[in-house]
Amino acid sequence: MNRGAAAALALLAALAPVPMTAMANPPFPLPDGARAEPATPGGIAGWRQDDQGEAFAVFARGCMAEPPLRQAVALPDVLAAACEKAKALAAAGSVSADEARGFFEQNFSFWHIRPANAETGFMTGYFEPEFEGSLTRSEAFPTPLYARPKDLVTRFPEDDWPGLDKALSAARRTGKGLEPFPDRAAIETGALDGQGLEILWLRDPVDRFVLQVQGSGRVRLPDGRVTRLVYSGRNGLPYTSLGRVLSQRENIPPEQMTMDRLVARLKADPAFARDLIRLNRSFVFFARRDDLPAEAGPIGGAGLPLTPLRSIAIDRNLWPYGLPVWIDAALPDGAGGTAPLARLTVAQDTGSAILGPARLDLFVGSGEAAGHRAGLIRHPVSFTVLWPR
């Protein structure tokens, strides 16, 4: 080989991308205690079988609305740039599954994330429920849903509230300063009366509880119209899992405590339901969105419509909205069996119980069947972050 050719090869080698296996540290802030291991698309089982065109369409709608419904960690410039690039590609014409796969392979590095004390992450499921309700209070519909109170202040990660519990994610603004917002029991016994915050009425507190856990929903009115509800804030007090409480109280194995079973137990005994629900001091407020098309998914924390089995909720204090995440798990199919689910998803939502670097909530869809399947999901999951190069 002559000297010129050798020099050219050396230059090409110097300019070549660094192999993923040679990268010691991820190019993003790693959550405390988490472990990150570089991966390659070729090493991910199912990568070439997934229809990344679906995930690309979700990603190309944008990283998040401005402002989002629920504030998350700041959107990194590299992720915002990747979203804009995807928007431009989508605007130029249809993007095939192969083209979408190439987009993610060329523009992202792949990082498998594990929590400090486990080899896998953990996944649950959620859905958009539908209930009967009314715009006016009646004997049939006595349970109110409330709009966001004007004195509710949401806490951002950088906020320092001296004298208040650091676990509070919201507070009440008063003439003396910020103070804890009333809890669920106080609200249910009149703490918000007289403010005109009631926007809808449901049949019972159990329906309201399910709606608040899911964070969005549809309400069918007596005249047949359907109104949509989106998350508008919460009182900031910590969330308590009633399924876990009931499992412990009545010695029910955790794997048997589904949402269907919990709701059935609550519906069977209104007094028991009232007392148990009040153990969850967290209380969610809603806004009506009658402008949303019937076929559109609910609005997630990022302020964008969710897509079944492509949108996930993540810990908003650790990960930004818009982040593509490859998930791999075996999930219940809703008919007594299980089915593999290996696909590219996009972080578009968050939740009070979704805490940890490899913790996610999978949006399953809308309606009763989706709710049944979502309630069965409590499974280990492989969690791989795609970070823009």
C-alpha cells in the first residue's frame, strides 16, 4: 500500500463514528443509582420486526406542547432538534417503516437502562375510561369533578419552598404565603364549596377515583353527547396505591389485585369505598376539552394526544418528554394469555406513581376492554433509551 493511500485510510478511521461499545458514559445525565449499558440496533431482539413508522409518526408530532400540561425536566436541545428534523421529514411526504427505522438508527444512540437494585425495569398500564355523567347535579349524578382552583400553585423542580414538605408537588397561595392544599377528605367534605369549580357530575366517588388515577377520560352525557376531560393539576399530596392497601388488608396476592377487582370491591360497599379512597390524599383536577376529535387519544402530560401501545408515561423528574424508548416485555392479552410486546414508544406522559429510571406506564387505549387489559399489566420490562447524537 502506498503512503498516500495509507494516510487516507488513517484519516477515514479518525473521522469514523466511535463504536457504541467504546462509549463508557452515556451522553445524558444518568439518574442516581441507575446503570446505563450501550446497545446497538442489531443487538436488540425484535428491532427489525417492529413498525417504526408508527413510532416515527408519534415522534414527528413534536416533543411536547408549549407549555406542557405537566412540567418535566427541561427539553434538551439535541432532542428538540431531532423532533424538528422528524417534523421536516414528515412534512416532505410519507415515511416508510424502513425509512423511519433508518432515521432512529442514524440520529440516536441506544442505552439500556437498569435501576440500581434490579436487572429489569417495571411496567404498568393505563387507559382512558368512559363513564356516564351530567353537566348538572342530580340524585343520579351527585359526585362532582372540579376544575383547577385559581389558588393552586404547581411546584417546578427548581422551586424552593422554605417551610413546606419537599414531597409536596403543589401548594395553595394565600395572603400569608404558600401552604399545603386541602387533602381528598377535606375536599370531599366541602373545602372547595362555593368557588364554582364543579364542571361535571358522576354517579359515585369510585368513578371519580378511577378517572383521577387514569388522568383523563370521556363522559357520556344524558343526551348522548360525549365530553372529554384532561388533567389540569392536583393538590400536590403524595399518591397512595389503594390496590396495594387492599392487598395487604385482605391478604390478596399482589398479582391478583387488578383494577377490575379493586373497583368491584369498592362498588360493593359505598362506606368502605369512601374510607379507603380517602387514604389516597392526592386529588386531581380536570378541564373539559370538547374540541378533541372522538377518534383522538387523550392528552398526556406533554400536551399531545396519546397513541395506544406507542405512548408511555415516565418519571418526569428524570426523563424529558419526547424521548424514544424501546420496550420489551411479555404482557397479558386480556383473554387469559400473554403476548410479547417489543416496540419503540415515545415518552408523552407522566404520573404520580411513575417513579424511577426504568419505570413506565403504557397507554393501552380507550374504553372497557383497554381498561381490563391495562389493569392486568404489572410486569418486568427491558427499558432502552434512544438519545439523540
